[in-house]
Amino acid sequence: MLRLDLSNAPHWLELMPDLRVHLTPLTTALMVAARNDDAVTALPEEVSDEERALVFAKAIARIAILDWEGVGDVDGHTIPVNPEGIDALLDIYPVFEVFQLRYVSKGLLIDAEKNVSAPLPSGSSAVAQATAQPAHPTRAARKRAKTARAKSTGH
């Protein structure tokens, strides 16, 4: 069952001990805005999935993060939320992983549920890789298979 939070109120997400961010809900409008972010649209086709995920997560974070606690400069002074700081924050791998898992992917799973295509949380086939290779157009069957002969019963 999809549970709707109709309040759409921002919430705090703890990324690490003593580090948390105040986030807007991950809405369709936010996802569309992130997909149209200049950094995302400028990615070349051949970029790796990992690089694409990082750039997309940063685009989402720049829109979604309203405030933070536990973020400071090299001298330990608290700094205000800004795009460069958000990008630097997500360059810290454990922070990126928590942000992806607890904010971005949660929103993507909800999106998949709306489309009735979310993988089952405990199923193995939902996220299984296909093992059969697609037929190559030049190697496809060229004629129909013959109908099997009926087996004689001897009566």
C-alpha cells in the first residue's frame, strides 16, 4: 500500500552522527527540476551510471536541502547552505550513500509503486538479471518449426 503524506512538510534526515539535513519532500516537481538541471543535461551519453547517479543526486540535493546542522568549513566554523557546499557534502562517499538510500531511492521506489513496477522487497526475481541474450536479427529463425507428429499408441 502506498502511504501518502499529505502534509508535504520538510523533514530532517540524519546523514551521519551530528550531521543532518532539512529536506523538502521528494516530489515529482523536484525530480523534474533535477532532471532538467544544467549539470544533468550536460552529461555526455557515454558517462558511467555511477557518475550519472552522483550528478543527479547533487542536482536533487541542491533543490531539496533547505538547511543543515553539523556542516562547517576547514576551520570548523558553521557555514550556510550553498550549492558548492552541497556538492562538497555529497562528495563524501558515506554521506552520498545515506542520501541516496534514505532520500533519493525512497522517492524512486514510491515513483515505481505508482507505476506498479516496484521490485518486491523480499523477492529474488524482481531484480534478477536476464540470462538469455536477445536474438540477433540476422540469426533469428528463418522458417516456421514443423508440427510434431502424433505418437502412435499401437491400438
